Amino acid sequence: MSIIFDFDYTNTTNYGTAQNQYCASCNAIKTWELIKKSKYFTLFSIPILPQSTKYWHQCTECKQGDFLSKKEFDAHKNIADINTDFANGTISLDEKEAQLNAAFLALEKMNAEKKEQALSESYKWLSIVALKTDAELLAVLEKQNDYQLDFIIAVEVEVTKRRLNK
Ligand SMILES: [Zn+2]
């Protein structure tokens, strides 16, 4: 008898819609949904142990999205849960509004921290983006979703600098 381990099994859980936000590929404000993908060790095709978990949120319309940290995922999931509780009649409208206010405040604070972090990390890219042509920089700005925020900030700084020097 041979024991067959396999790593490919992926379990996808959709936690429903959380918030409305801008989608660059639709170029409009859209509803975003939360998804958790877990990879498992499998034994005879039966998932045994979670191997790795990825957190993702995506536009419900075009399915474009990006990865979230566990902390970001939890903040978004909190909002999705409040919406679900209200839809199920577990909480009143007043409770929903109070809970959503607190949840959105926490999310805003986290996003501000993330931006501050990216801003401080953008400095390491400044000497690199200075060597790029105007066309290369514009190409990056047109495909912002493909790059990290700290890199985008450095490109924006360089583009602004060139515009002012003309
Ligand atoms: Zn979209």
C-alpha cells in the first residue's frame, strides 16, 4: 500500500461583499468581495492539514483584485459580517450603523498606516526610477495594479519632478 500525499487541493471560501471601492480595470466604484484560499495536504485525495492560506479581495464585476494581509482581510471581513448580520435580522439598523462606523474607521486607520509605510519605502526606488525614460514611467502609471504602492509613489514623484523642470 502506498500513501499518496498531494499539495494541490485548494479550498476557496467566499465571505461575500464587504465594501464599495474604486476598481482600476472597470474605472468605476464597484462592490468588492472577500475570498480566502487555503491549500491543504491531502491524503488519498482527502484534505488533511491546511498548508498555506491566501487572502484576496476582488471586484465582483471583472474579478480583478489583489492580495490582502491577514490583518487587512480581518478588517474587511468585519464589514462583510456586519452586512450579513443585518441581512439576517440579527442586528437592528441602529446597531448596523454604529458597528459599520467603527469598522470603517478601523479600516481607514489601517489604510493610512499602509500608505505611510509605502511612502517611507518609496525612497529606495527614487534613484532607480530617475534612470527610466518618460515613456517607461507612463507605462508604469497606466498599469498601477501590477506594481507595489511604494514603487508607484516613487514613479509619481519622478514624473512630477520632470514636469516641473520642463
Ligand atoms: Zn472591476
